[in-house]
Amino acid sequence: MIVVLLGLIGAGKGTQAKMLVESNDFLHISTGDMFRDAVKNQTDLGKIVEGYMNDGALVPDEITIKMLLERLASSQSSNDLLLDGFPRTTAQCDALDNALVTNNLEIDCALNIDVDENILLDRIAKRASIENRQDDDPEIAKQRLENQRTTLQEVANYYDQKNKLLKVDGLGSVEEVHQRVLSVLEKKGS
Ligand code: ADP
């Protein structure tokens, strides 16, 4: 099964991804984690993407798509796949679909974890103080939220038109949301 996790920053994508990896043995691919690793290790890629990330901007499609497709190509095709933070633009959606089609694969569903934006800003502020993520600084976080609102809607529409969009209420405890995610996936036939 190939699942795309959607949600604004702070919606709990990363946390839910981790829980799904534990409960259902998904292979988790997070473009945010990959970029953060690259920046931490100051690789060529890291030096290029650092500025975008610190500005709360999206890394250009060309760079992001290339990195993701290379990662997909090197992963075991037998695994269930959980994509977290990708796709974020319709160009990324198209590139992913095209790459999957050549391997006779397709996205099974896109899970949109839905949380009210005021609650998100609160959560992000808390995360900033705990994890010390530079891009969680309140001003940058606001910028990311602004940037993400439109693009998330475009990506959600993309999957909605293909009848693949499933909404999950992201309010409540981590465990409650996890149970909702599981029940949605079960209905979908994981
Ligand atoms: P969040 O969902 O909290 O913004 P992520 O960890 O998914 O955090 O991403 C962190 C940053 O990495 C983004 O702000 C962006 O700069 C970059 N990034 C991650 N995924 C993508 C993507 N699919 N396309 C473009 N940029 C991305």
C-alpha cells in the first residue's frame, strides 16, 4: 500500500508517521527529514536547500523531485510506503504518479490530517521550544503556514479528483488520532 500523508505544519504528520511505521511496518520517507539531514551534514544538497528552509519556503520542485525519486528507486518495492511531506505541489504529484506508473504502482490514498490553524500555531510554538527547530520560530512558522495553505489545498484537490483523498480529524491525543488513521486505512484495505 502506498499512502501519502498530508497536513499543515504541526498537524502531526511526523508523529502519526512514526506510529504507523511501528504498527503497520510502513517504510517512512520524509522529505523534510531528508533535507534536515542534508543540512546537518552540510552536503552539497544541504548547502543548496538550507536557505529555502530557513526562510520557510519550499525547496524548488526540480531539486525535491530528483531527491525523492532517487530515494524511491533505492527502496525495497515490497514495502508498504508512507510518504510524509511529499508531494507538496501538483508538479510533485505528477512526477510521483509518473514514476509509480512505470513500476505498475499507484498511490492508494492521501490522508489529510486536519487541525484548526490557531491550534497549529500553538503546537508549533511548543515544538520550537522543545526541539529547537530553527524553522519553528514563530515568525517563520507563520510564513510556512501561509505558504502551505494554498499548496496543500492544491495537492488535496489533486487526490480528491482521483477519489483518493481521505480526511482524518487531527484533534485529540496522539493515540486517538492514530486509531482514526488506522480505521481509515483499514476501510481502504491495508
Ligand atoms: P513541515 O511540514 O513542518 O513544514 P517538513 O519537515 O515536512 O516540515 O519540511 C521542512 C522544510 O523542508 C519545508 O519548510 C521545506 O523548506 C522543505 N521541504 C520538505 N518537503 C518538501 C517538498 N515536498 N517540497 C519542497 N520543499 C520541501
